[in-house]
Amino acid sequence: MSALVIRGGHLIDPAAGVDGLKDLLLKAGHVAEIASPGKLKQTNGANGMDAAVLDATGLTVAPGLIDMHVHLREPGQGYKETIATGTAAAAAGGFTGVAAMPNTRPVNDSPEITRWMQSADRGAAIRVFPIAAATRGSKGEAINDFAALKSAGAVAVSDDGLPILKDGIMRETLAAAARVGLSVIQHAEDTRMTQGASMNAGPTAFRLGLRGWPNEAESSIVERDIRLVQELRDARAHLHVAHTSTAAALSAVRQARRNGLRVTCEVAPHHFLLTDEHVGLYNTNAKMCPPLRSAADRDAMIEAILDGVVDAIATDHAPHAVHEKEVEFENAPNGITGLETALGLSLRWLHKEWKLPLGRVLSLLSAQPAALLNLKGRGTLTVGSFADVVVFDPKAEWTYRARDTRSKSRNTPFDGWTMQGKVRWTISEGCVVYESA
Amino acid sequence: MNAAATPARRQLHPPPVPASPFPYHPGSLLSASDLSLDEISQILTRSTALENQDPLTRDRILAKRRVALLFYESSTRTRTSFELAAKGLGADTTLVSSLSSSIEKGESLKDTGLTLRALGAEAIILRHNSSGAPWLLEAETRLPVLNAGDGMHEHPTQALLDLRTILAHLRPGVETVTTETLTGVTITIVGDILHSRVARSNMLLLPRLGARVLLCGPKELLPELAAQTGPRIIIERNFEAALRQSQAVMMLRIQAERLAGLQLDLEEYKANYQLTGQRLATQAPAAIVMHPGPIIRGLEVTAGVADGPQSVILEQVKNGVAIRMAVVERALAGDAQGGRA
């Protein structure tokens, strides 16, 4: 069995409270030993083993990143992305685990598709954790068999791309998911308020002659869902709000937590960095759902991340083919890619600009999402946990070039942006799956 | 609105909005805001010169140059006047409309534009039902693109011909405009502002010359945030009060095709916002009455007002040809191809 030593790096493992120079021995896909530099016992002396060595001097070693919200487009839309290309992009971005949303073709609402997505035949570079559809075909009418989906490997349920709109169905979903210990991830959008909308409602939408998407379309669903969680509090229902984009939704989450409810949320890098003005003159790579919001909303995202109200940074990686985005703004599909830019943007802005400690940035990108999805042995690097590791140079600045992406698609608003923190190696269960020059 | 629920603890210095790369071609006219006051003055001056020029010499200016008209929406005035303008300068024009072309078969705007360019089009005049389409076409073809109306967004040549009409009546003889040319002038735009590209282009143009623009209409068709579009734009929902302040009043059609399910009580609308002879005579007996067309007689204006002495609606149409000659000439200026010296 191959073994790997990561030598001389600075280990930051927020979940374990480790922040210092450490050597790591990875063996059989797990962390076998952690020791002060040069002190690994199992590689010393007579019973020393034949281990490959990665020299991480001057680099940060951290638990592999976990993205709890991606669209890998398989099955059904392999021209946008495949599980192989999406996970290759993820590995390049320092991720060792991604949770794949079920809005595939067909919708992942069955144990068969859930297993198919995890099959070795898909050629994934890293672990794929399917999130299964909450309702049949994600139509919001009849809930799926969550126990069967969970035993097939589903880590949560969601109708992402669409909301679970009906009160009764959402209530039933929360209760049924709680019974089998799964989280419900809500795409909070009251679609009755967003018909024909293609960007955030406000002065910019008016000026551009585009129909606007009101903040209330998000916050009203979050508030409704929190009321349901309150009603189901004895069942310990867990609501997770996907891609939170409005200050009002964050306020609702903050209040729910004060009331002791299991309500969590994620924010995407584009929502803590960009505003609706970044749509510019109809840049379809700044079109996504939920849309880029006002500066006040964007600032609220930053504050909530710094305050600790936000539980995870998730990319909502949503690849679309070039020809799908080279169209009239109103006709362009929603979504941008994000796996290769999440770490670089988070370090450049949250850490460097807004002074969020490195350990907390990494926790939002690994330990916390792993905990939200109940991924045992992930998001931390204690002995016995999975050997999912990212090694990066925290100081290195570099420029992201969409044309160099490993994704099949290049629909990003961050082309040409300066990133901080260059991934040197990504290691998934003991295997190097990405290495930069 | 809870947007301010979390007050910023510090100055955040978030990433800036990058500068716009548009227009790619100096001959393009995508937005009324793209034009400097000098450029507006030049267009006005050239409009008059071209209008007065002998048609037999005028048609040598763009002789055999190729201009494509690409129309995704029906149009009478704009299409005909652009076509007459281009032909009046001697250009060859070709009309591609969505109902009689490969657009019906699913060809994209990008491919349609590239095809027209390959066929020798040197400029494209685009009317499109989707806001922003001219920006896409310009980015993909890098040809001069003239926006002949995009969705609910802009219609810059309409704003220029409206300006020419306003100047002819309120500032006769003035063709060189400054930030004070229309100081003291109030223009009221009435009706379906929300869906109107004419309103947006005029809101971007007229205040830059010092005019005050009053917007008048019901909440469903005129959201409060319309006033944030620029300086000197004011919402006045009382039609009579707006009329009393106005030297020009611009009536708009209710755009039934863009209402997207919105239900309007037309009788109530007429009661509040129809320009009747009575309203005009009592509140604005000296104002000019404008309308970009098409007019729905008996809805936003009565027939008597449309045909009355204060109406300059047909003058606007006539000015459209002059303005569009100048704009088409500008599109192809300094970009001579083929046998043209």
C-alpha cells in the first residue's frame, strides 16, 4: 500500500484546533500519523516504509475543501460538464469533496441515479456526494423515499434550481428528512414573484430595461421555512438555506438561530463580492439565480460571514456551454462556474482584505460544510480521518484565466481576477489528484 | 426592507465594477448616454445639412455602401425612416426580419450578425425585443451597430429626433448644445414609462442639456425608482400638475405586448392620464404635444389632440429621417471600404 508523507508544512486543521508546523503520514487513504517536523515515527528506523514525500516547506496544509453546492450536469448534460471534468476543476481548486445537486436530466430522485453518480465509471477525481431530489422530478408535489436515497449515498435532499414551494410539501419534506437524519437544502425563491425576471430588482434593472427579481422572493420563503422548522422543532428538522443573497434572509436565519432552531446557510463567493452593477452591459456571465444583489445586500453577506452567521461558503458551480451564454441576456441560462476560484477569492478578499483569520476561512470551506452534510472523517485531518488534503501557498498571488479551466465551461465573471493562495497539491484519500507547477 | 438591518462595521472596500468596454466601434450608437454633447451637436448639425442637401449629390455620400436592417420586432416609423435615411445617402440596404428569415429556424443573433457581416454589411441597424441585444451584436460582430430599439431599454435615435423637435420649437436655430441649452425647460413623459425604451433614452439625454424631466403615470407603469435613473428626473403623478409645468409633453402608448400579465383598468387610466383637449387647453395651452408612435387614438390621446395645433407628432416622424441620415453617416464615417475613396 502506497504511503505519502507531507513534510515541513504548516498544518491548519480548524476542527481539531491545530495550527502549526507538522509532518503528516498518509497511508491507505487515511491519515496515519501527525508529528512535529522530522518526528514521524512510522517512517523512521528499521521498520521505516517506502513513502513518497511532498515537500511542503513554506506551504499551508489543510483539510481538503468541501463544496456543498455544485452542479456537475451528469446525467444528461455532458456538453456543459461531466462528473470527470467538474471534479477535475474541483481538484484544481483545492476541493476533495463536492455535493452534487439533483437538477440533472433526468432529475436525481432515485437510488439508481444516486449510485450511478458515485460509480467509479464516472471518472471522478475526488469524492462526489449526491444530494437527492426532495420531491419526485423536483416538481414539488410528492416527496421521495429519503431512507432509500440515504442508503444509496445521498447526503441531503433539495429541489435546487427550484424551490419546494407548497407549505404542506415543505413541511412534510422537513419532517421526513429529519426522521432519516438528512438536511433539507432549500432553494429559496418564490417563483411567483420572479416570472420573466433576469436580474435583481432595483435601479440597475430599471435602467437596463430588465425585469427585476425582488429580495422578498428569497426572504419570504426563508421566513416561511423557518416557521415550519419552528413547528417541527421537536423533530429536530434541519433547514439549510442555499446560496443566500439578501440581507433580509440572513436576518431571518440569524434570528432563527437565536431561537435555537437548526437553520443554517451558505453564501457563494459571487454574492459576497459582486453587486447587480457587475451585470454591466448585459454580461451573461454575471447572470445567476439568485441574482447579484444591491451593495447593501452584498455588504450584509460579508458582515454575516465575519460574524459567523454564515455556515459555509459554497460555489453553486453551474457550468453552461459558451453558445448558451452568447445570447440575449434575458435568454441566457442562470449560473456561473466557481470551483477553481472559491479559495483564491476567499483568501484574497475574506482573509487579506477583510481580515478573517485563515483558519476560519478554511473552516467555512471544509470543516463546516462537512459537518452540515454529516460527512464523517472529512473536513479534518486527525489520525484516522480520510487523507483528503489541500496544500497551498497562502501568499502567492496569481491571475485566473477562464480559458485554462479544467471545467468544460468557462462562464465565470472572475476571468482575469487576481487570486490569492495557489494550490500546490490536492490529495483525495491519499492520492495526488492535482499538482501545480 | 431589511437591507440596512446589519450596519457595516467598517469600510469594506469591495471589488470595483470594471469599466465598460462598449462601444467597441466608434460609429456605433447603442445608448443615448454614449454620445458626448459635442457628438450630439454634430449629429444635429449634420441632420440639417443633409436634410437641405440636393438629393442628387447626397446619394453619393454612402454610394454602394452596405447597411443591413435587422428587425426582430414589427416597426413602421423606425424601419422606414432608417431605410430612407440610408438610401438617401446612396447606401444599399437590406432588410432581415425575424418572420421571413432563418431566425425563424432558430439561428442565433450572433450567427445572424456574423452572416450579415460575411455578406458585406458594414453596419447593422438592430431592432430587438430583448433589452441589451445591440451590445451582444456589437461585441460579436465588432461592426457599427445602431440601436433601433431594444426591448424595454433604449431607443437613442428616437431621443435625438425628439431633441431636434424640441429645439425647433423651444430653441429655434440652436444646433450646438451645451449643459444649459434646455435650462428652464420642463418636459413631461406620460404613461407606460416602465416598458418604454423611448422614455429611458430621453431620460438619459434631455437632463444632460439642462432640462427637467417629469415622469407621470400610475405606480404599475412608473415605479418610484425610475427617478434614480439620473439627475433632474422627477416623478409627478398628478397629470394636471405636471402639465402646468411643461413646455413639452410626451405621451406614450401602453405597451400591451410587454405588460406580462399586469392588469390595468383602462377606464381609470384614461380618466387620470389621457391627454384631452380640455386638459391641454386648461393646463398647458402653449406646450407642444409629442408621441413616438404608434398612437392609440382614444386611449393615451384623443383624436382631437393628436390632430390639433399643438401636436408635433408628424414633425417628429419627419425629423427621424434627418437624424437617422446623420447617424448612419456617422456609423460609416472614416471606415471606407471597397471602391470608396
